Amino acid sequence: MQKEYMEILERLLDQLTLSAILELLERICHKKAENLRTHWQDETSAKLWDKAARQIEQINVDV
């Protein structure tokens, strides 16, 4: 199964840039945080997803 996921990610990298994929991951993390706050009232987990989004945002890629 892991190999299958790696192949999917590789195809995405072939179609997009690494920078674009990181931006998408950042947005997804923020959306997960928002969902946890809105629907589950789970501020602790939401903060972790927001932290992950901020860390991804700080990654500078020149590929």
C-alpha cells in the first residue's frame, strides 16, 4: 500500500511543482483545523493542524 501512495504522490509531483503541493498541504491543514473547531470543538487538535500549516508555509523550495 505504501508503494501505491508513493506512486500517486510522484504522479502529482510530475503534474505540479513541489511548491504547489506544499501550498495545497498547507491549505488542507488549515481546513482540518477549521473543521475540528467548528464541528468537534476540539481546539487542541485544531492548534496542532494550524501549527503544521505554519511549518509547511515556512518551507522554501527551489525545485
